[in-house]
Amino acid sequence: MYTYFKDLEALKACCPIENGVWNKDILQGYMIYCCVEGFTQYIDEFMANYQDDESLAELLFDFLLNDDYDGSDCQIGAAIYIAKMDRELLRQKKDLLLQAQKNEVYWKRPFRENGTLDWLQ
């Protein structure tokens, strides 16, 4: 179950990293709230510091590709932030990225246009 945030201050008080480890439930809440007006800027700024974090990438791909999260707003957030991840890291996760790109649901694809994946080669 993800963490519910009543306002931006509640979100800021609940960091998704605890003792150097990502808290999956809180991160799921962050992914859900990244689509909510008033939360987006803070989450964008927070996530920008972790664009090359392999553990984060693994969790985001899990949200995106795991049927347990199917239809959840956290999948939208995961796709958004996967697209912002470091390109070198995404090359290492090429199989997961290509699996996500094959999804028939366009918003589950981190990169909406497959032509933008030339850098992946």
C-alpha cells in the first residue's frame, strides 16, 4: 500500500530513501503524486538527483512492468521518470526498456516515439 500525502508538506516530510535504501511504498506514493498539480515540481527536483541510480531504475521498471500495478497512476509516474534517467544506465537496462516500449498502452511507454531510441544502440 502506498503512502497517502494530504499536502506537499506531508510529501516533503516523507522521504522515499531511508538509510540509503529506497522505500518502495513511499516511492510508489511519489510516483502517483507526480501527476497531481502542486506536487510535480518538488518531485521533479527530488528525482533529478537520482537519474543515475540503478536501484531506483529497477523499482521504476518493476512498477511499470508488474501486473500488480496495472492501471495505477504510479505506472504513469514510473514511465515519466524512466524517460528522465541517465542514458548510460538505460543502456544497461535495455531489455527492460524495450519490453516497456512494446506496451500497447502508449502512456506505459517511457519514450512515446520509438524513433527517439537511436541512442540505445
